[in-house]
Amino acid sequence: MSRHGKFCPNCGSNSIKWLIPQMGSIWDCMDCGYHGAVVIEDEELAQEIRKKYLKKEAEK
């Protein structure tokens, strides 16, 4: 089953919310702290980003 929606461009998480709609497209990620205007809508791309992010975090 495919998830649809918005994903964080930094970590691939779908725990991203639209922050202050009056300011335009500003998004905030609950997982990595990303704050910006860009989001990913492609689930496959988001999964690849998520894998790379988690691998990088595990190496820290």
C-alpha cells in the first residue's frame, strides 16, 4: 500500500507539517528539524532519502 502525501527532503520522513499557512509554503519536520519551503511528494524518492539519512545518523 502506497502512502501519499508530503515528505521531508532532508530525512524522508512523513512527519512533516505545514507551518504558518499565512506565510506560504513553510514546512517543519518533526523528525530531523528541517524547516523550509521544499517538500517531497514522491514516496520512492522519500524512501531513498530516508535510508541514506538513517545510515548517516547511525554512523555518528
